[in-house]
Amino acid sequence: MKENDPVAAYFDKLPETHKRQFEERASGANFNFQQRLTLARELGGASSGRLLDCAAGTGEITCALLKSGKFDHASVVDVSPAMLQSAKDLLTSQIKNAELEFVQSDVFNFKPSDSRYDLILCLGLIAHTGRLDILLPHLKSMLTPGGRIILQTTLADHLGTRIVRALTSRRELVRRGYRISWFSQRNISDACDRAGLRILETRRHNLGVPFGDRLWPRANFQLETRLEKWASRHGVDAIYLLGAG
């Protein structure tokens, strides 16, 4: 990690908030973090062997995949020391059937010299790092033959994103100390092509109602619940299963 890394500094303040997103609470954010977990587990269901989570956060999604019993090793990486410690606390208490490795690192600087991965999770990361044309070839270089990447993004070309971005980008830059990176479906597709990766499957979720939780969390939760099927086609968040081309 670079000294004074603004991404690490921002996320060091958030472990407790992040953990609460996976609890049973009636808000749109909670619904969508649970959806992210469910869809990651679904897309990773055919994978086994060695797992890398390159932005593990507090570890709930890593934990869910490891509980399948299909992985005998997991490298758990996060740039934030506080997030990584929270993930370590969770995983060491819950997972007994896999070798666990915890690494505080920027994913761009992480690469084992002697091993590769059958599944790489890249969830909630690229908004905070950008540099997709560097990241995807880097992740591909760590895949086994037949390995898979699960990549998540909030889509820049969704109406809800455009509204939120227009109204908050300046304030968010001040609050975080860095700019959020936004990617459209075309951006993702083109970057995959350049990296020699294929999009094998796509899952959509999250209605993306601007400021829905701020205005009325319970109502936003009800909307997400009732319109889940619609969001699976038109949602603001996309999760991709990628494989070598």
C-alpha cells in the first residue's frame, strides 16, 4: 500500500458499516449486498480449487464461497488494514476446511510467483481503482487454464447512476479524497476484448433508485423486493463471469 493511500484511508473507517450491509435489515443497500453475495455464489458455483478475493472487504462473500467446500485455498487481499482484519476475524472463525492467506495490498501489486487461481473475485473494486485496462490483464495472468473471474460494476449508462453522479461527484471527491471511476457495459466489454477475456455470463440487480435509502429505507427495500425480476434485466449493478478468450 502506498503511504497515505486515500482508498485505504477511506475504507479503514468503514468495517462496521460494511458488515451491517450483510445483516437482515430493511433497506435497499442491505437487499443489494445480499444479492451481490447470492449472485457471486451462483456464478462461482462451477469453480473449485484456489480462490483469490482481490478486494475482500469484511469477508462475507469470500466466506459464503468457501463454505461450499470446493476451495482448498483462499488468498484474501484488501488494501485497507481494518477491512482485512475484519475479514480475517470472520474467516478464521468460520472456515476450517481451507488454507487461508491474508494479504494487505493494492491488487495491482499482488501477484504470487508460484501459483495461480481457479476463481478470482473482483467485487466492489473497480469504482475505487479505475485502470481497467491494467487490472484485467493482471487478473488474467493469475488464472489457471479454465479459471474464471467474477467482476462487478455499477453501470455508468444507467439513468439512476447518471442522476447520482451528476448530483454527488464533487461532494464525493471531497469526502473520499479520490474520484470514483464509472464504467458502462460497452467499457467493460471493450476492456475484456483487449485483455483477451470473454464475458461468459452476466447478472443484473439493484433498481438504482437515486437516494432511495436516504429518503425511505424500508420503502426502498420493498421496491427492491417486489421488482427483483425487473432489476434482473435492467438493474444498475452488473456482475460478470469472465473466462480467457
